[in-house]
Amino acid sequence: MKKVNDIFGKELKVLNIGLEQFYEDLKSQDIKAIQMDWRPPAGGDSEAADLLAALLG
């Protein structure tokens, strides 16, 4: 098993699923990053998500 310090000695590559500002901050520091445009199902409405899940089986 590798030590944690060995991991940090390598080039950082980030997949950001969240605030786009975090992605922008990484890019401004020349860190390789990809921004994933993800939103919770049904806009975060748990009742609507349950209904959608029931419809989809």
C-alpha cells in the first residue's frame, strides 16, 4: 500500500462535481480539472424523486 505522501507527489487531476467556482479556482492554479454539470434528481425534491423512482421501477 502506498503512503499518502507518495500520492501527493504526483500531478493532481480533479473531477469537480459541485460548485463551479471551485473548478475555476483550480484552473487558475494550473491544476488539471474537469467540471461535471450534475444536479440532484428532481431538483433535490425528495418527494418528487421518490415518485420518479416509482415510475421508472
